[in-house]
Amino acid sequence: MIPKTREATKFACTHPRRTNLIGIHDPLELEKQALHNLADFKGKSVFEVGCGDGRMIKLYADVARSVLAFDPDEEVIAEAREQWPSDLSSNVEFRIADMTGVELEQQSYDVGVLAWSI
């Protein structure tokens, strides 16, 4: 069953067992493979729109040069910052903003990720 309310949706997306709640179980890392087949993140500067709790960022942050991740939900960004692995914190920056509120320098990023944002 897919939750219909904002609170239930937020719970399903941020709960530690969310993968069981929304039916995603990826022991073979197929999602990571698919993402890396779409874009080369190695040594690249990346921005992610609507990053939520940073789940997708964990699939590429270890090889990216830098990541700017933003989401309009203050609580979700606070959770992402709090739960972010310390070994990946030096190249990832979380910001509270929507896609119209972030100013990016022209041609300043190599890869853009808009997973679940449109």
C-alpha cells in the first residue's frame, strides 16, 4: 500500500526501513549500476535537485568530486545532514532550496540529478 498523506509519505521516505515500505530491495546494487550507466560521476561536480534524505547521493558521492544537494523541506535536509556518513561529508553540501531558488553558476556542474523531482 502506498501512503497518501504528506506525513505518511514523509515517513515512508525517511524511515530507516523505508526500503521495505516502498518495495525497494536492491542487494545486487542494480539501482547504482543503472545510475552509473546513465552518467559518469567519477571526479565530476554534481548537483541534485530534490535530494530528500540523500539516499541517491550515497550511490555516487564516493566517486564524485563534489555534490551540491538541495531540497525545499527543511526537516528532510536536517535529517540528511544529521545522518550523513562522515567519510562522505567533505565533498557533499546540503542546502534548503527548491530548484528555482538555487543559483548555479553557468556551466559550473558536470552532472545534474533529478530523481523523483519532476
